[in-house]
Amino acid sequence: MTLAELLNRRERFARLRWVGMVLFVLALPLLPLAIYGVVLGVVRPLSLLPTIGCLGLSLGAFGTANDTSLHAARSAAERGELPAAAAAELAHEEAVRPQRLRDLHSSPKAAVVIPLVALGLILYMGRLLAVALAE
């Protein structure tokens, strides 16, 4: 992979990680709503598990995109000069978590699939809870 391709990958996945944060914000109200539904008796207690899964998948979406972005930045830094923002982010990670930065691996397919799965589960649970609580 060329330096330009690595820099493009870093930028693309640096933007994609914020999708995970949006998904997390969307998933946050689901757990309290599910607990409220269980207390009312209109939602089965096992419905709490998928709402926890929504939170986990949204954080996983952020983490996978973040790791892929940092891996591309690290690889690009080994081949040439980084833009200032990427260099600052990489320097911060090196200062705070050097071992983690060395152990990173790239997962571009997972960084695209996990947000889609998270969005699907969030939409499903949101609809399920909305219907149950509207009764």
C-alpha cells in the first residue's frame, strides 16, 4: 500500500469512528427504556440483553475504526511524513499507550460491518421497545 493510500485510509477511518459515537448516543436510551418496560411488565426481561449488545456494538464500531485509523497512521509514519493532525494523534497514543499502539492491527472490513450490525440492532430494539411501551 502506498503512502497516499495509507493516508486516505487513516482519514476515512478517523471519520468513520465518529459513526460509532453517534450509534452509542442512539443506543444509550434503549437500556433505561427496556428496564422501564420490564418494570411495567410489557417487555420481557431477556430484552435487556440486546440493549446491552447495542451499547457494546456501538463502542466496538468506534474501537475498530479507531484501531484501523491508528494502524494506517503508524504504517504511513514508517514510510514518510504525516499531516500535523495525524502526527499529533500518533504522538499522543505513543505517549499514553505505547504497547497498545505497537500491537494494533487493521480491520477495515470489520470497521464497516460492525456499525451496520449495530445500527440494525439499535433500530430493531428501538422499534420493539417503542411498540411495547406504546401499548
